[in-house]
Amino acid sequence: MPLPLEGIRVLDLSRLLPGPYATLVLADLGADVVKVEDPGGGDWIRWMPPLAGAQSGAYHALNRNKRSLALDLARPDGRAAFLRLAGRADAIVESFRPGVLDRLGLGYEALRAVNPGLVLCSITGYGQDGPYATRAGHDLDYCAVAGVLALCGPPEAPAPPGVQLADVAGGAWPAVTGMLAALVGRAATGRGAHVDVSMTEGALALLAMPLGIAAARGTPLARGRELLSGGAACYGVYETRDRRFVALGALEPKFFAAFCEAAGRPELAERQLEGGGAGPRAELEAIFASRTRDEWAAFAAAHDVCLAPVLEGDEPRADPQLAARGAFVEVDTPWEGRAIPGVASPVRIRGVAAPRRPAPRLGEHGAEVLAEAGFGAEEIAALRAGGVLGG
């Protein structure tokens, strides 16, 4: 069975995490993703320590199954070459600040002029317009403005999330959804679209349900006190006898009652949300402190109680569920002289296996990509001689 996005061509101008993760998902689904990089160094994440060899572990994690074209867009010949490539592309992904592509002469109107069916996806911190549009920022800033950061950590002070929520959940996934929706729309109308992804608004979307709850009760959200973020004893993290941790997610009364029964404390079930929703926290702390984490893991396997061990470090790699699903992959990467570990795309289509081609060296596929777009050997040689084409 062919991969679902075979035949879709994507030019990826993005850097670092949000755009490259979005195009990783597309590449794993069969799209031909070409990273268009600056010949002077390429995607900055290539050099972010620690290195896995010649390039960084972070770079390899985000760029398998792609090709690389090193093209200097600051030069007129580079911009002209890019417009020729855009003429045969289906989508372009970029993560510059608003206005940068227009100043290069490569904005949406210029791109649409050479390819009316093109989908342009712009991923920015705050969106293409509004008073913050051109501000610098990173994931933590976007989470802060969206109100997500205020809910992370204990009541005393906010704490940075352990993962990049705005970059991935708020940026990469809306970009994937927006591009695929625009491509479906193009099939009906023949017209492309400009997909405007604000990572701040993407982070805000994570609060859709909590904000609905807060509006209904008439009080704002409070850090460490919401039902699903530390406020309820039946839904929280507990330390075990060996000073490790388990996660109890027994939110529904039937699951909490089942846990209490199995733990030999059935009388606690009726106290699940006493004290305004807090529940019997002190009793649960004592219960969990009576066994080791792995003993509780065995307990969870024997009882249907919404309990799981908190896996740390490399432990998820050995988890039988994740192993059975093939959640971790290794990609043979000859130019690094080793297999590079990675995480499989969570978008699974049964009967279809994602490819495992190594992340590309900077500019590795430049001549190949240009030749496919109709550039002659002399044109390619001239671009290379003039320093416009690198690699």
C-alpha cells in the first residue's frame, strides 16, 4: 500500500522545532520534503549540542526522510531558483517573522503568482497580525501569554513545562492540520491558501476545556488547584516507598472505588471529592508510601484502576506497550557511522510503514532537486560556482 502523501512536494524553510516537526510528520507519511537551508550553516539546530557525530541529536530527531537543498535566498539568483521550485511544489512551510518573506520577494502573493494552487504555511509566535506579531519569543513566552504557564507547577509559583507545548502542540500540529485541510480544499477548488499558525493561540487551545469549566463556575483558573492539575487527590502523582513515583488517574468514581477496594481501603471511595474536591490526600499518600513503584506497577497490571508508574530517563524505551507499538525507531545513518535513535510519528495508518531514510547532510540533494525542477546541468553549475548553491 502506498504512503498516503506520496506525490506531495513540500519546501521547508523553517528552522529549529515547530516547522521541522510538522514536516517530519508529513515526510513519515510519504511527502517529499526538501529542507531549503542557508549554505552558510543551514538549520541552526544542526549545531545545537550535544552532537550525535557531525550533527546534533536534535537535528537527527526532526529531519529523517527529508532532502536538503542549500540555497542562498539573500541572492537574486537564489530567490529566482526558489520561485521556480515553488512553481511545482504543493506546500511551503516557513517560520520567519511576519514580513520577512515579502521583503525577499517570496511572500504569498509572489508565490501564488507562480503557483495558484500552492499552500503556504507560516508558523510564528503570535500570528501574522496583531500588536505582538513581530515580537521575538520562544515556547515559554507563548505559553506565558496564553495562560498555560500560569497553570504549570505548584501554587507558590509557575514552573516551566517539561516539554515544548507551544512549539509542538501549539505550532507543529496546527500546521500539519492546516496544510492537509488546505490541500483537501485545493482538490475541490484548485486554489491554494495561506495557513496562519500562531503558536500562542495553539497553546491557548490547550485550555479550551479548562476555560469552559472556569466560565461555568464563575471563577478563574488557579494553579495547582484545578481538578486535573493537582487539586484532586484521585488525580495526581504520589511518592512510593523507594522514593519513586506513580500517577493515579482514577477520576471517574468507578475507577476510584475500584482502586480503594483493591488497596484494601474501600471506605475512602465515598470521600473522593470531599473538601471541595480535594479528597483523601493524606490517606492516599500513606497508601502509596507502603509499596515500591514497581510493586504498584504490578498492582496496576492486576487491577483496572487507572494507575501507572512514572517512567523516567530511558525507561520508556523498555516499556512493553511502547515497544509493542514500535514507538521508538532507529535510523541507519551511514554519514554519521551509526544508527540514530528516534521517536516514530504517532500518526499510524494500518498496513502502511513509514520510511526510515536518514536525515540529510547540508545541501546533500541540491543538484538532484534542481534537476527535477528542470534546471540544466549548466544552470546548476553556475549557481554552485556563484556560491548560490551550497553543499
